[in-house]
Amino acid sequence: MTLSAPLKELVSRRPASSCSKDNEMLLQDKNAVVYGGSGAVGSAVARAFAREGARVFLAGRTLAELDHVAREIPPQMARSSQ
């Protein structure tokens, strides 16, 4: 499954190294639960949330795929569950 053009623009709007104004992360100290985190859309959303400082909890059908996505997110920001 590939992301549609508008969704690609949304999740890639800000580069991984950028922060919002004054270097403040938009989701710092927030928790985010992403259902379907092993799919194309869910994994893109999880990475975008983690870039903004959220602790990301992944949920989905396949633990191996969730672990693959979790490895792409900084360890302190990711949790996975089946």
C-alpha cells in the first residue's frame, strides 16, 4: 500500500530534524496510540508523532511488523503491542 499524495505531504511536511517555532516540539510529553501502526498510513503517522516528541504506542495485527516500525522510532518514544 502506498500513501496518497495529500497524505505524503501531510506526514512529510516537516523534516525529521525540524521543530516548531522556538525549537518546541508540538507533542512533547504527550502519549499517542496508533492503531494499524504496522500499515503504511499508521507507520507514517507514528513516525510523524514521534518527530514531534510524543511517546508512541503502536497497535496492530502483526507483532513482527509493529516491531519493525518501532525500530524506526527512537526507543524512548515507541511501544508496540499486538
